[in-house]
Amino acid sequence: MSYTIQGKSIIGYSRSGGGGSTSSAVNPASGQKLDPEFHAPSESEVEQAVLLAERAFPVFSSMSGKKRAGFLRAIAAEIESAVDQIAERGPLETGLPEARMRGETARTTGQLRMFADLIEEGSWVDARIEHAQPDRAPLPKPDLRSMQRPLGPVAVFCASNFPLAFSVAGGDTAAALAAGCPVLVKAHSSHPGIAEIVGDCVVRAAQATDMPEGVFSLLYGSGRDVGMSLVKHPVVQAVGFTGSRSGGLALMDAAANRPQPIPVYAEMSSVNPVVLMPKAVDARGEALAEGLFGSLTLGAGQFCTNPGLVFLPDGHGEAFLAKLKELIEVAPSAVMLNSGICQAFKDATESFGETEGVETVAHAFTKQVEERAVPVVFSVNVRRFLEEARLHGEMFGPGTLIVRGSMDEIEATIPELEGQLTATVHGTEEEIAERPGLIGALERRAGRLIFNGFPTGVEVCPSMVHGGPFPSTSDGRSTSVGTMAIHRFCRPVAWQGFPAAALPEELRDGNPLGIQRMVDGEFAR
């Protein structure tokens, strides 16, 4: 497929007039601007996109799961047809390699099809039926039936570090569309060309499957202007966001202060602690160093699951530290996604390095280059770590902090951490059995626990939880990866005493869709 990037927002099935402010993508490796310029929509065009979504909602939400599943599969097929252009444009906008673009494209299409399978099967609606008991004493029991229903139009903010899987047609969009919610996407300024390519794929799929206009729009412009106008608009009923803590908090504040507050599902910051237990680090020190190094430097450390904090027991880990130092010192620098992210990483590592009691374990002997990250590892004792709040913060990039202390001190420190997406333990089965308190503390601080693995690499499957206590996410009861993500964009509704013809098919007697339901307290098909 050959597609010419136009640089204009997608408003339903039309393009914006291009009268708003302009911006350009920048090649992070060279600093050069890329053509074309991208035009923010006018206020009236943003309003038009929202009103189209409002009109589309009753039609789209009432479609069968099979019909919406066809739409999702059509999006996946259109994106696959554009993979060569994505692979060509992607490295220019992000500095990420072509192989990453192709791999992330496959992940994006895979999760679209995963949600298609979910809604076509239909049991996700959690249908519950309680038949009437008119003769029950002392009071009759009414006929009650309930299921999940979509919230309404959803605003989705693209992520900088995943230009496909967490962006235009990524997990938030897939989950919202699967639930029956039209989506208004706010493109990220770091990869607007990829956004348009994928956005055009969504539109073609929508038209080919007879979706109502307004089921999808893609808007350029600043988050403070266009993004905030979406969050504050009374038609928008939920927000999906992956990005910085400051950005997520701003959206949460705006959503909470609306006349009708709405949920914001924001994935923000996480340092993803890794606990190395004595027997494991003594037996597998060098292998653990190699695994940590690979996880730390993958994608220039620009993953939300980057292992930014390692707990190492005193008196153990000499081979681990020696190998890690060896690997870090010869590691190449890496292009970061944009100048802002690169500068923030440099500022964070400088701050850590200047903190009293912090030592530099290893630093890559690579010339500092603008827009490139140099891997670094710091070390501090557990007491100083607890005293200095800044050491609990995120270094978004290939940097990590090793905290030394006794196993008792390490276990006591876990409850002092902020909420995390992941928490990892390397140990023997005997070691973790001896410390149930440690595992329990990690469970209370993280959404995903990992045993003898590393946190980077988020499997897209029904059982995945990619979420955690604040501030890793705004709502630790949810996930942004896996089929449970659909529940962020729906709410339960009950029908009492309704005639069969007025009920959704999922709740009618005879189970015409053949889905699993709870009927009078028992699961049945």
C-alpha cells in the first residue's frame, strides 16, 4: 500500500481544513525536521469530531459483538497492509529500528484480533439473570437482569514510547472500540506520521465495515489545548493515557473537576523493583547481570517496565556486580525518542549521581552525544535510600539504582515504595517460601509479580495485568493490556421487569447468543 501523509487531522470521514497551529516531526538521530507539517484542528473542528462521536455512539454501541469484531479485524488487516510504510517512517520519527516497527505492528494487530475474539464470543458482558418469584414471602422477587454496557465516547492519548501498540490503534483504542465506545485519539507530537498512516487504516476499515461516521477521529495539536478540550468536553466519558506523571495528573485533575467527573486510566511512572535473593545471586550472578543488562538497555531503556531499581543483599553479588560493570562500560549509547525525553534522562542521572551516599557502579565509556542515552548504574545503601525521596523516582532510560542491605532491611523497605507496574524476585523456591512477607509486600505494591524473569516484555493475552497501584497507574484495579482492559470502558446496567423484546439479546431467555451467563446464581450456557 502506498499512502501520502497529508498532515491534517481526521474528523470522522473527513480531513481538517488545516487552519490551526502547525508542528513537525523531528528525526531524533539527526535533529532534522521531517515533512510534512502537521496542522492542529480549529476549535470548531474539535467540536465537530466530538459531536460525530456522540451521534455514532447509539448506533455503534447497539451493534452485535460479531459486527464490531469484524471492524477490529478489518483494522488489523489494513495496518498489516501498511507495515512497509510504517517500517520506513517509524525509524525516522522515533529512532527505533525497523525490526521494532514490524514487531510492534504485529503486536498491535494481534491485540485487535484478541479483542475481536473476545466480543464475538460475548461472555465478557457478564450477563446475570434472576428470574422473578412472584409468590416469594414476605415479598415477591422481581425479574432482574444485568450486563456490562459501554460508557460513551473515549479520548485516547498516544504514548511516545510505543508509536503503535499504545497509540492510535493500540490497546486503549482496541479495548474502547471493543466495548462499543467511539474513540477520539490525540496524536503524539513525536510520531505524527505513523499516527496518520494508522489513522487512515482505521478509517478505511470503518468505511468498509459500515461503521457510523464518528466512530473514530484523529486529532493533532498540543495536549494542553486539543487534549484538554477533549477531557473537559461533556460528551467524552472516559480517558486512556500513557505518559508522564505530570501529564497524567493534569488529566486526572481536569476530569475530576468537570461538572460530571469521568474516569482517567493513566499509566504514568514505575521503577519496577527487582529483588535478588542470596542463593540465586550467588549461583547465577553472571547470568543475572546479563539478563538485567538486556532488560535495562532494551529500547534505550524507554519501556514502562524498565528495571530501574535493584535490591541486592549485603555480602552477596560480587560476580553479578563485576559482570554488570563489564557490560555497562562497553555498552553503546542509544538514540532516545525525542530531545525532551533525552534531557530528562540526563537530568535524572545527574541528580542521582550528585546525591550524597550514591556511588556510580558503572558508566558506559561512550562519548556524550545529543539525543543519545548513555547506560549507567548507581548504588546506595538501604538506609540512605529511605532517607532520600528523589532516589525513589524514575530514570526513564537505561539507568538503574542498586540498593544494598540485609534481606530483613530489603523486605522492610518494599512497603515504602510507590505503586509499581511490576515487581520481580530472583530466588529459589525455598527462599521465597521462607519469606512470605516479602512476596506479600511486593503484591501490595505491584500489578504483576515475576519470578526468575525480567519485567520488560509484556505478553498480550487475557491473563495479563499491566497496571498497578498509584502512581504506576491512576487506578490499580485496571489493566491496559489484555482482555480485562475492556472493563475500563463499560459499566453495569440492570433491567427489572422488562419484556423479552426490550432486552438485549445477551439477557433473553433461551440464550440466543449461546454465551456463558449466571442464571439464578449458577453459571450456564
